[in-house]
Amino acid sequence: MNPQVISEYTEDGVLNLELELSAEDVAQAFDESCDQLAEDFGMSSIDEVRTRMPDEDIARFATEYTLSKAANYAMHQLEITPAASPEIDFTDPIAADEGCTFTACIFPRPQLKLASTDPFDLSHARIPMPGVSQAAAAAGEDVAYISDEALLKIEIPKRLMGEFTTSLKERAYNEFAAEYERKLKKRGMSVQEYCKEMNMDEKQYGRLMTMESTKQLYLNLTLELFAEAFGYEASTEEVDALLEEMAPGNAARLRMLYKRHGDLYLIETQVLRRKAYEWIVETAY
């Protein structure tokens, strides 16, 4: 795939690209998306999928697949290190045999740096477990503290230095909330049912998503900077090991899907974060 950049402008840290795709690129990507749908449904062809899925839904899936892949390729061509996945602006499905133009919002990583790459000293950052008396902890009594793992997830982002745009935080929120909702659906639960179970209203749920998505964004980017500082790389073996962990016995197909979609960098980034986190855990004291 070879998307052409027609125009670009930056606003609030977001790179807005107007991209053009040839009819050949669109046709190839549509074929790939149909193959993926058939595999996902466990069927031999897209014609069989049509017995289970409306044509309009197939067209929307193919469109989203095609435009997302083009945005990823454009991002790589421009050598952009992303802080979030691209956001695609489209309303109606595109034609399978025609070229097209569309807008993609790219979220480059902000100018960030680490305050230090020294090992973490957890002895000065102990936090009592919820419900433990602060007075008792201050008096040196034998009280329970949160785990080192939970403490590190609080301490690691404190090393991050730099500013985040509102647009990036909003994108992180949308991605995190969508993923959280997908996890709830796997448990057979809606957001409304979850809120009822947790005795919270939708505003409280929104605040929870804001807090958690921001924490995850800061943690991820800090770990990526640690990985860069130490010169870590993601080997083929490490990528394959993570894919196998994600899909036991089906790592080869998963690699093919990520690579075909231009998303393999996401797995490589996860490997780098994990390596950085493992170093931090091993050296913390």
C-alpha cells in the first residue's frame, strides 16, 4: 500500500493528513479484509459470511480496515512515533473498486524526557493499604502496604517530563474506554450493568475512565522512554513469544494479520515496554 499525502496541518499536537488511495490499493485492502472476516467467522469465503452479516456491515468493516491500514502506512512513511492509534474520519463506506481520499488524525508522541533512569527506591514511597490508619503507619506500626507492583505503577510515571495535549488525552480516553467496554461485553455485561453493580452513575464511570486512561498513557510512554534510553530492541523471537501468549497455537496467523494491517509495531512496542518494566522491577529496592 502506498497512500499519498495530499495535505497536512497540525492543530493541538495532532497531525491531520489528507490521504489519497489508488483504486488498486483499495481493491487489495478490501480483498484482505474479506479474507479476514471469513477467517474470523470460520468460513471459507466472504459469500458465506454474507449469510451471517449484512452487506452494509461488511462494507463498513472493509472501509475501516482499508483506511486504518493506509493511515498506519502513512505514519510509518513519515517516520512518526505514535502516542496513540490514528483516528479515521469517515461516515459512509467507500467503493471497493475506486480510489478515495480521506482524513486521518495522527497523534505523534509529544516532546518528552525522563527525569532520571536510576533504579527506583521504593522504601521512601510506601503507601498503606486502603483502610489502614495513617496515624498507625506514621507511628511505624506493623501495617499492610500496597504491593511493589502497584507502587511502581504509581512511581514510574513521575519520572516523565513534558506536556500532553488535550487531544491526545481525549484519544487515550476513547481508546481505553472502548477497550474496557469490549472486556465488559466478553463478561456478558454492559456499561450500564457494570455501573449498577459498582453502585456508580455514568458521570462517576466517566471520571474513572479519565483517571485510568491518563494513568495508562503516562505509564506506557514512560516505559517507552526507558526502553529507548537503554537501547532495547524487539527481536523476532520476542515478538513471536508475545503473539503466542496472546493467541496460543495461533501466533503465525496473528503475526500475519498485524503485519498485513501495518500494526505489527504495536506488538513490538509492547515488547519494549515489558522489557523496560522488567528492568525496573529487577532493580527497584
